[in-house]
Amino acid sequence: MIRVLIVDDDPFIRESMKMILELDPELRVVGACGDGNEAHGFFTDGQTADVVLMDIRMPNCSGVEGTLNIKRTSPDTRVLILTTFDDDEYIVEALRNGASGYLLKNIPPDRIVQGIKTVHQGNWLIHPDIARKLTGWIQPQSSVQPEAALEQVTQSRKDPFARFESYGLTPTEKQVVDKIAQGLSNKEIAQELFLSEGTIKNYISEILSKLGLRDRTQIAILYWKHED
């Protein structure tokens, strides 16, 4: 059972989201808060949640600040930003403060449910529209330099996998990259490619190693950089 804390300054959204989430037997809503301060207080009062579904723009304490405070108090809790705003500053700060994902409220409810499960498993998740805005936020761990690597990538729109040809990705790895860029979770990728989730995780680890990147979010960012 995944314990979820909902944080949004709109009472209607809090109640609606609670009803949606509790339709899934794997999720249990353990609380609902109106801003980042209330959410932080939830944890300092000794209560716990596995995933926090966090809005960004709220009075008193934004989701950006709330994320930072929650992660300091409860490092193992995952924070999934869910908002109507896609401002660059909010996106970057929320991710820097420890958010595990950033989704927009225009996605179907089932994708929100799957997003909660995805970040709970330790994965990153980011809306494709947001990934497009973060093309400068790439910090490779290996010796591969991002600008040098980008020069090697094919710009062809006819073959979306061709842009990663120089990295030596296998056909299946290229497909995994494409699915990640579309915002799919490991479970969804596994279903589409008829593989196990464990196999998908292994593929992602190998992809990260070849591209010299840190996480799946950076894979999506690199992909969309070459899509423009």
C-alpha cells in the first residue's frame, strides 16, 4: 500500500484527487494539506507518507519550498509535483529541492496514479512538455561532455532513434529512450515492449552509462533537445 499526502490550496481539487486516488486499491490517502507549511507540519508531527502529491503555487508556502522542507525532514519520501504551471524557475527549483517528478494537471487521472507508483519505485518522472523546457539542465557523470555529445547526435526527424546512433545504443535501448521521452513509467514501457520491469531497469542502467547521464529525466531532456 502506497501512502499518499495531497497538497493543494484548492479544497475541491484536494477532495477530487482523494476520490480518484482511492479508487486504486494500491493507494491510500493519509492526509490533505493546503500549503507547503501544512505538509511539512504533517511530517514533523510524526505522521508519514510514501509520496507527496504537491501543487506549486500556494499561499504561505509554495510547493518548491515545501518540497525542500519535507525532504529535509523525511528524505525517503517522494515528492511528485502536480500543477498547471510549467514556469522554468519553478521546475528547476522543485527538482533541485528533491522532487522526483513534475507533471501537469492536464494529463488523465490514470497517468497521475501511475506517476505516483513510478516515483514510489524510486524512478524519476517528468511530463514531456516540461522536458522540452529543460534542455540546458544536463549534468553528465561521465567524461562525455554534453555539448560535444550533442554535436554527434543526428538531427533527423524521420528516424527519431537515429539521433542516438553515435552512442552505440541497441535497437531495444533506442526504443526504451523513446518511451522514456514520452513520459512512460518502467511498467508501461515493459508492457509496450513485452519485457519485464526488471529487464527495463537493466536497459535504463546501460543507457545511462552509455550516454553519461545521471537519471531518466536527463534522458528525456537529451531526447527532446534533438527533437526541436
